[in-house]
Amino acid sequence: MYKVNIGKKILSANEEYALKNSQFLTEHKKLCLNMISSPGSGKTTILTRTISELKDKIKIGVIEGDIQTDIDAERIRATEAPVVQINTNGACHLLAVQVNGALENLPVGDLDLIFIENVGNLVCPSAFELGETGKIAVLSVTEGDDKPAKYPAIFAKSKALLINKIDLLGAGVQVDFDIERVKADARKLNKGIELFLVSAKTGKGMTSWYEWLVKSVESL
């Protein structure tokens, strides 16, 4: 009996488009960062603040991934940054073929940096390469400090980790979160990972993140 490994077939097709995307981005010398986190970590707030505060230094476009709606894409549009919405209609991650189509609909020639805001999920998006330059993990202090240990793949693969909502720590809010544990666990998985402690709401710690982004764009 002939058997087809569906999992391998899907991954193989995805890898073909991921390679196309990677080649496209390399040829056009564009930085593309795939932002991954659990739902509610603050990815969109990080992006809108980043776009607004870096608009005079680098031009940013966004590929927005959601299961349904364009709520987050509308928030990006309010910053006047170009954005392409992808609705997965139930799938828990974006595919490289979807990103390929989105790149065709962005004014890539006018951009310095492209963010992919992936579907909120710490597991599936880490298994599917999109051809991006690198992955960015976001973890909010309200999610618990055990996430790098429980979901190691994304932290092991990411160029940077943003620990968001730090304004809640020591602010009279009951949040049980050990930053040093997260740092140690992340660096066990990935010695080279960049760590940023930020509050996208207040702006605290965002300057270091901005400086890293600008430097990354300039190094291409």
C-alpha cells in the first residue's frame, strides 16, 4: 500500500515558498521580522508605537495575520503604514504562500522593514518558516514566566524577545512574574537572543528596541 505523509508534503510546499520569499527579500535588501506571541501579548500595540515613533527614520510595512477580522490591520492603517491583511479562517499560523501573495501587494520598494504579525499562538507559527529574516518573540508579564520552558521552539529560534507590559510590575497589580527566570531560560535555549524589557503602553524601554531595529536595517 502506498502512503503519503501529509505533514511532510505540506511542510515541503511551505518551504518552497519560504525560499522564494527569502530570495525576494535578499534581492531587494529588505529586513522582514516575523513577530510571534500568544494572543493578547501586545504585538499590535508594540507595532503601532514602533511605526509611529520611527516614521522619520525607517519606513515600515506590515503583513497582518488573524483567524478572522481586520481589527488589528485597522490599527496599523491608522498609523498610515501600508498593511496587507491575511485571514486564515481557522488556521493557527500563516503559510509562506500567503506571505508571498502579501509581499506582492506591499510597496516593498518604498519600505525599509516589513513586520509579519503572525496569528496569536506560541506553537504552530514557530514550525512554519515564512522566508523572513528573523523571528521576534513577544511575552507579556501577565502570561507567566514559565513560557520559555514550556514552549522552547519559538524562543530558541528568535533573534529577539520583547518582555512586554512591564509597567504592571510593582504597580499595585498582582502579577507573579520572575523576569530573571525568563532571561535565564531564554538564554539557555538561545545564547544570542536580544532581550528587551518594554511597555508598549507607556513607552518604557522602547528606545533600546528602536535602536536595535534601526541598526538591523542599516546592516543589510
